[in-house]
Amino acid sequence: MSYLLFTIINNVFNLLQMLIMVRVILSWIPHDPYNQMIRLLYQVTDPILRPIKDILPFHSMGMDFSPIAAFILLGIVKRILLSVI
């Protein structure tokens, strides 16, 4: 049972990190923000990135470091959760 929980937690966090990476790549290329898949991507990643954007002071300088911070925080939370199992 703990192996199943370990696998689920690991896969969920990996998926979240992958979705954030896709969002970063999309920010570099023109895309349709009204596309259903793009909107779903934003709906999933915004709850993670928005609070970080609000906290980080660097966003006003034209660079968005929230994906980097999200990767670090998700990695830390994932390690903590997986070490408890």
C-alpha cells in the first residue's frame, strides 16, 4: 500500500512540474490563450504560481522567477511527503 501511495505522490508532483515547464515554454511562443487545453493548463498551474508571484519582488523587474521557485518548493514538499511514507 505504501508503494502505491509513494507512486501516486511522486507522479502527481512530477506532473505538476511538467505542466509548469510547458507553461514556461508557452510563454516564449505565441499561443491562443482561449484554447481549452491552454486554459486548463493555466487553471492547474495558477494556484501554484500565483501566490509565489505575489510574494516574489522580482516580478516587477520584467522577469518571472515564480516557475523556478515553484520547482524548488514542489521538490521540497515532494521529498518531505515521500520521506514520511
